[in-house]
Amino acid sequence: MPRPMENEGPSTVERAYQLAGSGRCRSVDEIRLRLKAERHDQVEAHLAGRAIRGDLRKLCDAQRAPA
């Protein structure tokens, strides 16, 4: 069931980038699970492209790298 329109937040892709940059998700798979738990629509379709998966992976890795 999609998220209600009146409670609309960031899009699925925007939220994926937020999660990747936050350090709360260590992988694209964790991002997928989190988005589904948050009831975002068509998560698999939105994250299917090689470019977006690569971007998200890089962001996740950067959050784990020592400062």
C-alpha cells in the first residue's frame, strides 16, 4: 500500500540518498529494506539501475571510512 499523499515526504530516490549519506545503512540491500519498511513505492524499480546502485554504494562506503 502506498504512503498517503497528505503525509508525503521525500521521494523513494531522495530517501535512498538520505539513508546512504546518513550512515544508518551499510549497503544498498539495507537501504532497500528500510525503504520498504517505510512503505515507499516500487523500491526495486527505483533502485534497479547500475548508476544509482553505484552512487548509493559509494555513499554508504564513505560513511564507514575512517575520518
